[in-house]
Amino acid sequence: MDALGGAGERQLPVPPAARPAPLWAFGAGPDIAPDIAMVMRPPAAPRRLLARLRALMAGDEAPLAELVRLVASELVSEVCSIYALRPGEILELVATEGLYPDAVGRTRLRLGEGIVGIVAASGHLLNLPDAQNHPAFAYRPETGEELYASLLAVPVRRGGRVLGVLAVQNRAVRRYTEDEVEVLETVAMVLAELFAATTQDGAETIFTTTVQRRFVGTRLMGGIAVGPVILHGAGPPPRNLLASDPQAEMERLMAAARRMQSGLDELIEQSLSSVSEAESAEDGVSLDEGALSEGAKAASREVLEAYRLLAADSGWLRRVRDAVGSGLTAEAAVHRVSGEIREKMRKIADPYMRERLADMEDLALRLLAVLDGAEHGPVPPGAILVARRLGPAELLNWHGRGIAGVAIEEGTTGGHAAIIARALGLPALGDLPNLMDAVDEGDTAIVDAEQGLLIFRPEEEMRIAYLRAREASQAKLAHWAELRERPSRSKDGTPFTLMLNMGLTLELDQLDLTGAAGIGLFRTEIAMLAHGRMLDAREQAEIYDRVLTQAGDRPVMFRTLDLGGDKMLAESGVSVEENPAMGWRSLRVGLDRPAVMRRQLRALIQAARGRPLSVMFPMVATLAEFRAARALLQAEIERADSPPATLEVGSMLEVPSLLWQLSDLLAEVDFLSIGTNDLLQFLFAADRGTPALAGRYDFLSPAMLDLLEEVSIAAHNTGCRLSVCGEASSRPLEVLVMAALGISTFSMAASAFPAVKEAVSLCDLPALRRVLMSIRGGEKGASSYREPLVSWCREQGLDI
Ligand code: PEP
Ligand code: MG
């Protein structure tokens, strides 16, 4: 197979489910969607222009005057001009061929003013056959441009920033061809690097910009961080754009593409074999024994194979090759093509097409990484990670490398990256549409997660103000320490048990720091995600031992593995699914793979060695599932040399079906813990990771409160211990409302602990109970009770 294209006629396998023809097979003739076909149109090959540009750039002087002359002659345009963005959002004419030379330095436009201003403000090119009759045309007599009818203006962009505008003009009324547009865009890319280089060297100050970008997002974890941006997935634009030896460059590209291909082959082989063959080293039992249907195996194989084929021979790679053929370096060519893919993604709504384009973007990033030949370097102090999507394991990795904050374009409060951010106390924002397009590696950023704000390229005063605010909030944290000594009691004296959720041993110090009563949820899968693999029994036992030792007399509820959904581990045998949250995950995997589950239970028993042990099972949907899981635990207890001093077995309540077996379940469990994250998502059929649904269904809704009240009453009646460990117990108002419904044990992120404890200590619970009763008995049909409850709390002086 020709790894670098030429196989455009090939038909790729159709992925699972009835899909249209494989539209990512660019160049495949009549099936191609016009939008995508455009991405793959072969580029013009402005090799001569690029070669001359390269020679020009090798000189000592800032070559703007030469550059405009060169472009005008190559494009046969009568005018070529460069406008640079100056502080104060002013565009200044800094070089021209064809307009009056005196206009240089004099002609200025505001951002958004005139055609050039519109191009700079929007970041999109304008190709106008008759520019002077465009309603936005702003005539500047000092330029002499009244002679020219047609105009093509392209933004000079670097990352998400517009640094200026490059324009050509002609007397004739004409629309510039796509090849001409492409040539001008390539020159604009070179110009952007020139601007950036002159700015960084300090040799020129005119090419600076103070354009700030501000995003309003959702707070995933409070706090403030100020520092340089690191982009997750994409590196900075390449410095070296023009190849000195295009032939050698082509060979370098081909070698990198081959390396990428073989790396992918390996990865895919591993994934496929974990689907069908992975074995537990310790138990000698297949992880996968019989659980995946043949259809599911075939489907995941097909998806992976399609991805591999996409990497091998589709048009995107040919396009990169063409760009290298025209004189760009391999990095610049990949960067350029991935930029085009992203641009297309912005315009295409169809989820299937977007998915294919996302695959291509992913491949482009992989190829860039191979070309770089290097892993990410060390993280600069205070770094802020910016990502389109982020899994929990990746966030843990980045945290280990020292990031101070994170902004996730598609992040939601219920997603696992958010949960990890809260556990780590890492300021985090999510739900930030188009974020990745607006930011550049190395930009200064402020994450103000208190107000849900993300600011790029702040003015110096603003940056300093935020640094001060961060210091102040650290001082506030010290104030929280005082709270630690106070008993957990409401104003009227009702006792509470406040505990912590965690998943890493590095969080254990938080037990003493907060004064929490214990660990109400230890997410055992987090350590495996952090390691990126399943841990063996000895490794697991070591972790559980450390947890029990540091907790001392304080209780710890260990939750068995909850992998799947958005917590994927290649080896776990869980494959990519259409609907992972409701798929083969969590206890379902544990019961279908008893060897893995037994290994974990043995590790827990071994770690407890004569100490009390509490185990709970996640995602229990039926009483039978709970019984089956408990039977596995019981069998391991009977086999153990040194059983725990006491054993408590609990179930999580996350799947609504369990409500119809509640009284029987309560009679058999030692405790029940409500996982509000999954319960809310399944109650409302609203994916907890979908930004468009975030906040649509409120926890403080009639349905949820009726449900919680029923569970609370049932637990009281049977004398079964009840706690809440979902994210709702990290939110003061939600905790108070649940307390008013009779629940008094909550397990939460350490970062939320002080605020929850303070709110509890200031609340008059009987009064809240009365208010809640009257609100719930009032007008029917409300979708949330939040507003009246917040008003009441505020009247009571509660800072909710
Ligand atoms: C929950 O669903 O509320 C829960 C605590 O489990 P997780 O967030 O780990 O899915
Ligand atoms: Mg859950």
C-alpha cells in the first residue's frame, strides 16, 4: 500500500450502524460531500513564491517592503498591502506595493472598520470583485485606492489571534481564484511567524497586539490560576515554515508517516487483542471471556481498522504531501492541513461528518508529534492546560507534571475530568465553545473559576490584580482551617457526618486538613487510570493498605472498580460503545469478569488484615446483581487467611430501577450510598457529559426531591445507614435541602468541605424543613425549587 496516498478510489469499510458512504475517503469521486471535497482540493504549488520568500526571510532586515513586492508580482496584482494590529485595536498600514507610499504609517482603521477591519475582527477572508460598492468600504484618500475594484483580504492569524491583514487589489472587477486565495493564505501564515518572531525578539514593537479574549464558561472547580497556556494535543505552530530542500523534506514526511502508521498499527493491535485476548496475568483467566458478543467485537475491530485506513491512504495525507511539494516544511504542511480540518469542523453540524473530521485532526496531531520526535517538555510554572476534551487519566498525568489550572472546551460539571479537578483542588472551567480556536500556546491566561471566566492575553494590571486575588483566596483557605475544630452540627444542634470522596493516596492528607469523619467514597479505579493500566493484586493491596493506615479509626468505604463510561482503560476489555454511560461498565464488567473482581476483593481483604473493611458496589441495577457481587466477596472472605475484623457491604443507588426493590435491598445491605451524578443522569435520561444538557435538569427538582425523600424514609424505617456521595453533596444548598429531607451523612470533594461545613453550621434545619415543605406544597409544575430556596438562604445570611 502506498502509505502516502494515491489510493483515493479505495472504499473504506462502513463503520457500525447504517451510515452513509465513507465520506472521509477523500477523492473517492461522486460520494464526496462538497464541503469536505473542498478541504482536499489539491493546492496550487507556489513553490517559486515560497522559495523566494525563504530567501527573503533569510536576510537580516524585516522584509515587509520586499514581501509585498514579491506577492504583487507573483499574483499579478496591482496592489499588495500589509496591515498590522496595534495596541488599542488599530490596524495600521505597514507596507504596500501599489498604494501611495506616504500612506504607510498614516492609514489607520479601527478593528471592524472598512473591509480590512472586518477581516481582522472576524478572522475570515473576504474575496470581493467590486470592493468599492461593498457597504463597509472605508475610503482613505491618502492611499489612492479608488483606482482598484477587486480586493482579496486574508487575516494574518497565529493560533486564535489575528495579528493583521494581508490584502491584494486589482483594477479589474474580478473574483480571485481558489488557488490565488490559497497562495495568499500561505503567505499570511509566513507573515504571522514573522510578526511573532519580531515581537518576541523585541526587535520591533509594532507587531504587538493586546487583543484580549474572554470566555464565560462553567465552573468545574473553583479557584484562580494565572499562567501560560499549554495546549493539550496540539503543539505551537512550527517556527520553521519553509523547507530548504523540498525533496529531503518529502522523505522526512514519508518516514514520519510510516512511523506514525506502524505506531498506530501497534496501538490498534493492542486494543484489538485486549478486546479478544487480554488475560489476567495473575489469574490466568481471560478478561474478556465470552462477554463481548461477536457482533460487538466485529464492530470495534471495524472502527479501528477504518481509523487505520484513514491514517494510511486517504486524501488528507496526500494533501499534506502536496503542501510539502510546494515548499513548506512537513510541520507547516501538517499544521496547515489540520487548521483547514478544524475550520471545516466549525462549519459542519452533522455529527457523523464531525466525527470523521475529528479523527483526521487526531491523526494530524499524531503526525506532528512524530515529526517533533519529542514528548511534551516540562510544564512552566503556573501553566494552564487548555483542551478540547480531556479524560480523567490525562488530567491526572498533567496534574502530576505541575499544571495550575485547566480549561476544557467540552467539559461538564458531571464529567470525570471535573470530578478529578475537584479532588485535586485544581481550578477548572468547562463548557467553553470555540475555545481551542482562540488560544495560542504560551498565551497568558487567567482562569477565574469563581466567576466562570477565562481570559487570554490580559492587560498587565489585570494579571496583577488576579495574582493578588489568588493570594487572598489562599488566605481564605487558611481561615477554613479554623472550621476544622468545630463539630459538624447544624445551628439547631442536628449532628452531621461529613466525609471525603477520593481516589488517590496523595489526597489522604486532606483527611487531617479538613477534619473529615472518614472517606465516604474511595474510587478505586482512579489509581488504575492514573497508572494507565490495571494494577495487580499486590499493587492494589499496597494502595488500600495505605488508605486504611492513614484513615486510622475513620471509616473508609471502598467502591469496587467503576470503569467504562468516560473512565476508559484500554486493558479493561471495555470497548468503544455507542452509548458508554449505559453500556458494559462498572459492576456489569465486574460480574462478567469475576476474575478481575475477585482479584480486587482479595486485595481489599489482604489490605484490611484484621481491620474493619467496608466495600460498596457501583451501578447496581437489580437486587440480584448486589447478591451476586456480595457472594463473590463472601467467597473471598472464606478463603482468606486473615479476614477483616468486621465487614460491611453496601450498594450505591445510581440506577433508578433499584427504587422498585428498595425495601428488599435495604434489608440486605449494611449501608446505601446515593451516587447523585449517575442517578440524575439516568432519572432524566440526560447524559452527564453533554455540555448542551448541563443545568437543564436541576437536582433541586420535584422529581429528585420526591425520590430522595422516599429513600430517606425507607432507610429510617429499616434502620439502614444512608449517605450521599455524588457531586450534589459538594454543594452547600443541595446538602442543606437533602438534610431537610432527613439525610445527615455526606461525602464530598475536599475542596468543597469547608463551605459545606460552614453552611451546615449556620442553618436552622427545622426552619428550612418548614420552608421546603411549603415550597413543595405550593404551585405545581415547577421544574426547580432552586430560586425560592436560594432567596430564603440569603435572607438567613447563608452565603449559598
Ligand atoms: C455518582 O455517580 O454520583 C458517583 C459518585 O459515581 P461516579 O461519579 O464516580 O460515577
Ligand atoms: Mg457513578
